[in-house]
Amino acid sequence: MNYSQKISERLWNISDKGELESKREQTFIDDIVQKNHIERTILENIEGINTVFDAGAGSGRFSILLAKKGIKVTHFDISDSMLDKAKELVAKENVLDNITFVKGALEDLSSYKDKQFDLVMSFDSPISYTYPNHESVIKELIRIGKKKIIISVTSRLGSLPYFSNPIQKNQFILDDNCDDTWVKWLINSHDKLVDNFNFNKDLCDEMLERGIINNGEYEIEEYKKGNAPWCITYGFMPDELENILKKFGVKNISLAGPGAFARTVPNEILKKIMLNEKQKRDFLEFSYKFDKNQYVCGLGKDNLLVYGELE
């Protein structure tokens, strides 16, 4: 087992990860925008889809969406915490008959047959967490797919602004008074993060050139100490991701950067929009159009979304 898999397992198996993941659309506006974009993309492309492999399926946001439409979903995740929460939510939605839960790591999909699933999908960057095996993981996901693939990975260009904005997540807090411990930390740490910030050009240059958030060495050392660091993460360039998919036979590829439009809007305005149902609906519809534009797709909030056909 390599360190990417070890670190991912430890991080995502923290006991509250499943619960927190299931509430992200109640907590952060960027998650509302991103998941709305993914949902629209999925629903536009499910004609003729009967079986789905959801890789790194988390608490079941999209597995449940498809299971409620009668599609058979294999819900695949590395985390017991995520799987437990997903099973709870699936039971509430009464779609247990349409979902098979599997614990596993994306680095090993050898138990699945070629072209076993009509649609293969993976969202919120689990592929990026498999570095340095990210390209072989994509190849394997394509192998087990029959008709279509929809995945999101960490965007190199979209993630780079984090290095010059330590309070970027505060922009997307939906409710300052919620019980989420991360929200409380972000609010309480705001002034300290600003006061202690120094722009590091070398760090930005390294990320732009290599695509690795941090360098992997820090995460490995933290893991060895018994801690649960964030996963070693690889950020893709849009043309790089498109070329990988083409190399393995994917056709009619389209890319998007969910959150590209929303990241230009201040928190006060985003909150106002989200609290008005008509404005929220209109904003999400326009964001979906804007974020699919080829000229902004690399600057999505932090993910790069891609759709392609396998037949």
C-alpha cells in the first residue's frame, strides 16, 4: 500500500467525516454551486444508463440521486465513516435495493470487468488523492465504463488562488451561526490568518509547474507521526486532463469549472442570493452556463469537471 492510499484511508475514516460531508450543501455556498453543476450534468446524460459506478461516492449525494431514478449504483468508497452515513441516508430514501455498497481504494479496481458499468463517475477529487497513480486510476475507470464517464478532479489553476488567500473559504460560509466546527474555526481564525499571511511566490510557482499541493513529504511525515493530514493532492491542467482521456479512447469530451462565476461574488451578496429562492435558482442556472465556458473552465472553485463518451 502506498502513502497516498494510507493517508486517504486515515483522513476519510475520521469518525465525523461522513456526517460533515452530508451537510456541506447546508454549510457552504461553493458546495451548493458545485453539486448543482454536477447534478445538472448527470441528469443531462442518463438516457440509456442502467448501471453506474460511483467512485469515491462519499455520503451518497449522487448515488442516491440516481438510485431514486431506478438506476443500479455501485457505491464505492475508502471510508467506513462515509459508507455508514451513506447507508443511513439511502435507507431514509428507501432506495437500498438499487445501491450496492463496496469499501475499496481507487488504486485497485481489478475485481471489475471491462465495460461493466454504463456510466462511471467520480466527484470531489478522489482521483487527485491517488497521486502518483492518478493517470492509471483514470485508465481503470475508463476500462470498466461502457458508455459515459463524468469525473471531477482538483484543478491546478482553480486551486492556486488558495495560496494567496488564506480566508478564501470564508467567502462561501452560508450560516455564520451553524454548529459546524470548521465554520467556527474559519470565523474565529479570520484575523489571525490575515495578520500572519505572507505571499510566497516560490510556492505558487512550484504548484503551477508541478501540480502537487504541498510536496507530499509533509503529509507523509505527519502520517508517520500518527496524524491524519490532508491527502497528497495532484492538480490537473484542463488540456492535460483532456489529453489523458483522449489517450485512453474517450470521445466528445467537454470540460467545466464549477464555481468560476461564484468565486467572483462577495459573501454578503452570495448569502443574499441563496436566501431568495428565485435568485438562487437563477444564479445556479447562470453559473452552470458560465462555468462550462472553455475560457474559464480551469478557474472553477477547486474542481475541474469533465464529461466524455466511451462508445
